[in-house]
Amino acid sequence: MTSTPACVQPGSFLTLHYRMAGPAGDVISTFASKPATLTLGTGELSPAVEAHLLGLAEGSRATFELAPGVAFGQRNPDMLQWLARSELLDMGDPSEQYQVGDVVQFPTPDGQGQFAGSVQQLRSDEKGEAVLFDFNHPLAGQPVTFEVHVIGIL
């Protein structure tokens, strides 16, 4: 008697390799390193991405194409924010030099986690120095290719 491989269910604890890519290529990939471990439904992956995992069998590989904005929502212009250099000094390293394209980690208000913003523009004028950050996910508003290899299900 052969046993049927376990399938991904809501709340499953998974070990997997995954890759998410937009039109410009890979943004996140674990295939060249240690596999990820996560629990479905805890917010580690977007609900739209998790929905594609449901029902996959242990050991399976799959690739999914998600339409623009489905995986990480649409780009939100309110997520572009100027921060004065003085504000940045209060949050981090006073000698930090910012360059367009840099991704900077910020502490959450409760100090328990972090979020990232990418540097879009630098400004120095009579108001002082400031940096424009984009706090949208890098794949927000874009089509996403999601590739997965489910290694284990608990």
C-alpha cells in the first residue's frame, strides 16, 4: 500500500524553495541558498501567492503567472515619502550615505520588526537635505512569475 503525499492546506508549515520575478527578473529567490520555512496564513507570503500553493503535493514543482497587482497590490503613490536628513539621523547611522537604488531598513514604530524603502531621489536645497523613499513592495503593480518547489509539509 502506497501512501499519498501530503498536500498544502491552510495553516500548513512548509519547507520550500521559491522564486518571484517581475519583468526585470528575479526579486526574491531561495533556489541558490537554504530553503525557506513558513506557515501559511501568517502573512509571510501574500494571500494571492499562498492561494497558488494550496493543494500542491509534497515534492511538487510549479510555476504560476500572476497578473499585474495581484501578488503585491497596485503601486500606491502615498507610499512615496520624503524624509529629511535630520529624521534619518534620528533613525540610524549618522554617516550613512544614500544612493538612488539603495534599499534601507527602518524599524517599525513598535521596534519589533523592520520595513524597507528604496531610495528614489536625493535633494539638497534651502530646506536642507532629504531623501525620497518608495515604501511600495518592489513588485507592486507588476506581473509576477512565482516558481515553487515544495520540499516538505508538516
